[in-house]
Amino acid sequence: MDSCDRRVRAYKNGKTFDQSRDIAESLNPDFRKQIEAKGKVLWTEILTQVNHDELIYKLTLKYLRRDGYDIGNHKIPEVKKFTS
């Protein structure tokens, strides 16, 4: 096999997974600024800003966790900085 099989299945609004990943990555600086300014961002705010696209929403949370933020859980649906 010469290369990995890159699925080009279209998700919501006809975007591929790679396009959704790029959009989620580009939204993270704005969310980080909001977290720094307000101390937290609610999951509902993120969902609204990604236009209710579930894949971008999940990728955004994944990248915020990767960048060192506490993404909360079902009891605490908010993203904030880890406290030491």
C-alpha cells in the first residue's frame, strides 16, 4: 500500500474532515482569548460559534484540551484554565 486511505466523505455543509479540522484549529485562538478575558467559556457558546457543527465542536474541545485547558464534563460544561 503506497499511502493511507484519506476519506473524503463530506460532513455537515459539505466539508471534509481535513477542512473541519482546519476550521476548528483556526477558531482556537479566539476561544483562548475569551478564556483569558472571562476565565471560562461555556460549551453552549462554543457550539453557537461553530454554527452547531458537531464535528468542529468536538475538534475544538479536543484542541483546547491539547493546548492545556480543562474542558470540563457533563456536570461542569465549561472550558477554563487548569488551576495549580
